[in-house]
Amino acid sequence: MNSLGINKPKKETKVVVAMSGGVDSSVVAALMKEEGYDVTGITLKLYDDAKQSKEGRQCCAGQDILDAKRVSEKISINHEILYYQKKFKSEVIDSFINSYAAGETPIPCVQCNQTVKFRDLFKYAKDLKADALITGHYVSRVHNNGHASMYRAKDHNRDQSYFLFSTTQEQLNYLRFPLGEIDKSETRSIAKKLNLNVAEKPDSQDICFVPNGDYSSVIKKFRPSSFQKGKIIDLTGKVIGEHEGIINYTIGQRKGIKISSDKPLYVVNINADNNTVIVGRKENLEIKEIILRELNILASEKEFDKNISIKVRSTGKLLKAKISFSNNLAKVNILDKETGISPGQACVFYSRDEFGDKVLGGGWIDKTLNNYLST
């Protein structure tokens, strides 16, 4: 059994490494090559706009593809580019726009992993007869009693398990995540020791197809009809202002409401059906119950009888919760205080065992409920 848990000599074990052109995936490819595996690096070209912002970089643009190619040449591995622009447009960008137009707050990075990366790239790696698909994600994979499970990474500040909740069991059995047990600083140190050209490259920021962080400009480009004026109302239904389009607002937003008030106002709900934005006080943002759709469960039913925690945003803390299932939906009662949860976001389930915080699965937030209103 080799270091990847595959019963083959390393030199006979073929692996595909998803290379974004960043330091994490580059280090993974270099480590696999150093260990003696038969490595093929694959980079996805997902969109045609390769503009970079001054504040950061985005993955899957022209410069990133070039960086991945240079790393592949330096470590002497095969490198391929897959042109997935059409897939990415239909599966990720269109879904992102639809979700915003429906008053939700989408997470396209999850959908990207769910579709073009872990579905389409997974299939391509299988077609190449590769023994494993390897990525630079910061998550831990534990293989115990013939079963692969996903856990939060050792470096909790870099943990990406929230973005991978939709990974299927079949995919998890095939995937490997070598960076799950190390810190980001160690990854950069390895890159420097190996003299990789991306050792000092900044991390990706923002959404790859929104390089300047301006979501509304992307929606205006693809669907200008989304910008329709409407009413801003308070919790009693009183009209107190006008908006320029619901896609300019997210739940929990404070800035940009442009309505004078003795106390700060926050967006507490967005109703796409009647094109209204509902505002209230900060305390009105607290959510006690959420309903989830499109579930992906990676654990047995009995594991949900234990103490369960959830995450409702990638940078959020673990929250205590109780979960019940019915008709392919899940009802989550949040036992800790949390505010600003929006439909369209993901809710990921965790339980703690001897290996760490295990991912039990998750789903997409369909509705949120509190003492004032529901969405």
C-alpha cells in the first residue's frame, strides 16, 4: 500500500492533479512527483475574461494557466488544459445570476466544485485510467474501516470543507487532499524549497469571474433586466424608500440602504416575488431555524443522533444545532445565536470524533425563519 492508500508501486500509480496555477495545487503536484508517482497536471480554462484586480488574483484565468504550465515544465510532468468555458457559463455563472435574481446569496465556488471540477474533471481523470484525482484543497481525508470520510483541515483558518460539502461518496473515495494536515505557511515554505515560480504568488480573492468584487456589474452584463426599481419596506409593511434592483442587496447588509433612521437599518429579507427589500434592526437578523434543499449526506442516520454542529458561511464558526429530515429536506434548529443567514448559502453538518470535525454532508438554504418573518 503506497502513501495514497493504493495497492500499487508509486511509479505504477497514475494520478491527476488539478492545477489552478496557484501555490497550493503546484506544491501538491511537485510533492506527488517527488514521491515517484506518475503525475499528470490538468488546468481548467473556465472563462475568457482574464483581467486581474489590483487587490488580488483569481484562478483559472490566462496568467494562472501559464503559471501551471511553467510549474509542470519545471517538475517534468505532463500538463493538459481542458476548455470548460461553456460548462462553466451554464453550470456556475448562470446559476449564480439566477440565484441573485431570486433574492438569494449564492456561493458559486461550491457549484464549481460540484460540477466542472468534481463531476467533469472526475470523469476525465477516470477516462485517463488515473488511480486518484488530487487537489490542493485544505481538507482532511480519513480512510477508516474501508470507508473514506472528509474532515476539517488541520489549519482551521484555511479549511475548505464548507466548499466541498456536495462531494459524493464515490468522488471522496477517489479524491486525495495532501495539504489537509499542514499549515499554509508550510505549503509556501515547500514551494520556496522547490524553487517554484509561484512560491510568492498571492492567494486567489473574490469570485473568479467577478475579479473586482462587483457582483452587480456581472449580472448587469448578462441580465440587465434584473435591475428593476422596487420598494424598501419595514417589518410592518410600510414603504420607507426605493431600491434600484434587489440584486444590489444581501441579507445582513447595512451600508447602501440610504434611508435615514435613528438606529442602523439592516436588510433582513428580500422578496423577489414582489421585488421588495425588507429592512429592520440588527436583532431582527437572528435566525433560529432554517430549511435545506438539495441535500448531500455522507454519514449514516445514527451519526446525526450525536452532538451536531453546522456552518452557515465559510468563515463562520461552528454552531450547535439539531437536525431532522423529511421529504428530501432538512430542518435545522440552531441552538447558538447567529444572524444574517441567507437563502442560497450552504449549511454544512459536522460531528466531532477521534479524528477531528467530520463532514456529515449538508444542503442549500431554502428558507430561514425567526420571530419576525420567514424567507
